[in-house]
Amino acid sequence: GSVRVYDPPSRQLLCHSRYSSGGSSLLWAPLSLDRSASSLVVGFQDGVLRVVRLEEGRSQLSLRQSHTLRYQLVLVHACKPHNKAVTSLAINSEGDILASGGRDNTVFFLSTEGQYEPIGFVRTPAPITTLTWSHSKQLPQCLLVCCEDGSMLEVEAPAKGQFDTSKTYHLEPLPCTARLFTSIKDRLRQEEEEARRAAERERKRKEREAIKQ
């Protein structure tokens, strides 16, 4: 796996960093978290989460190539909040909570203040596809969690130190509202097929009556 950062106007590669596992999600940290706009949050297939910062400095493209790049990705923090691939990342508008969703049916919350300390996690009915924070200024903020099975959860943002995590990071009492959306595409297709067959039967019936006459 690797992370590459390009300069779009010149189409030049700025830096390149390799990792032991393939990347599965990436988020460029907003200004609310990093005023220099140089931090990236990267999720990997093995459940590892890395925060890296783009800094000016010489880096080698590869061991086989002598070409050097102007920038390098410096590791700021690394942790493993998931047992499977990290599929989605989201930072709230205040920039103080990072949420990560994975294929292990969990959403993990970390406090971005200081050393990215863990807050805890909640379980979901299926692997996560998308995480989105509410943009409302009303507190508490909520995280919208979309899952592969069509379910959607609205999870209230946990506060740092709100729950006792001395024994487990599972935030079981965290307020959460769940909804399930089902696709009607298959039913509509079935109705269209039944209507087509009925029209075909009616056409053949009229042809038979015309022949008898």
C-alpha cells in the first residue's frame, strides 16, 4: 500500500510513502483540525489508522530510483481501532473528534486534542459505507452512519471522559437512533415484468381471435 500526494496544476508527484497494508480510506484534515492544511488521516485494510503530515524535506521515490521528491509524509499518530478495513473517516466541525468506520461493524471515536486519545466505539448492524457529521450548530452534534444493509444510524457525539472506559471502550449507553431503508428497485422490476407478460398474453389472445374470424 502507498499514499501519494500530487500537485494538480503541475501534475507533479510531491511525495510518496509506502505501508505494509493497502489503503482503504483517506481524509484531508480540515482547517478546524490543522490550520496549516497539511495533515492527512489514512485508514488501511488491516484496521490501522495513521495521521500523517506533509512536510518539506527530501524523500526518495524508491530504493531502485535515485529521483528525490521535495516533500515527505511524517507520521504523527498511529493506532488500530478496527479488526478489518477502515472504510470511512469523518471529523466534526469543531475539529475535536475523529470518527472512523470499518468493515468490522464498528464506529470508533478519537479525541484529536493532544495525542489522539481513544474515546470509545459503538456497534453497527452491518459494515459502514459512509460517515457524515451534522452541520447544525445545535449541541450535541450527531454522526450519521450509513451501512451496507441499508440501515442508517444517528449517533450522538460522545464527549471526552463522558464514559467509564477503564474496562471497555464500548459506548453502549451512547444515544443512538436507527432507521432501515429498503430498496424498491427489485419490486418495481418485478411489476414491470408482470405488466409486460400480461400485455404479451393479451396480444396473443387478440391474434387468436382475429384468426378465428
